Amino acid sequence: MHRIFTTSVASVYPHYVTKVERKGRTQAELDEVITWLTGFDEAELRAHLDAETTFQDFFAGARLNPNAGLITGVVCGVRVEEVEDPLMQRIRYLDKLVDELAKGKAMEKVLRG
């Protein structure tokens, strides 16, 4: 099992916030991206962060957006559409969305509108 699977989302979340805020985006925009991908509402997202849910449990309870398959590209040198492990692919989807947000992509494009 990969180490990230048992890492809490709450431990990585502040790094996501820092990354997007450094590039002039907001925590609210980050949360919008996460809720779009996972199907969690704001309260559910906060509950997962407060409970320090692992990535494994976080995505096990997620209602993945039907357009998540449209997320393509490279994260950490790996093409997200070619990741075979379903959980790792979902984590990479999230990483890719955070990257796009931080790079200043329009929200409509990030959310595959």
C-alpha cells in the first residue's frame, strides 16, 4: 500500500491552500475544486478535515464527479489518465486540479465546464 493512502487529507490540505494562495487564488476556490471532484459539500469536507480522514477513506466515501475522467495531463511526471490504481488516480486527479488552480486556469476550465 502506498504511503499517501494512509496519510490524512488534513495534513496535506494546508499545503494545497498555501500553493493556491501563493498564486493569488483563494481557499474558497480550492474548496470548490475539492467539492466538485468528491461530491462532498462544504460541511462534509470540513468534517473529513476535522476527523483527519485518510485519503483512502476520504475517496472511499466520495461521489466522484462524472466528468473526473476528463482530467488529463501530467502530475509528478505521471500521466493521470494512465494511473492504474483507482485510489491513486483519484489522488492524482486532486493534485492536477490543485495545480491547474494554482497556475491561474479559469475555474470553468478547472471544473471541466
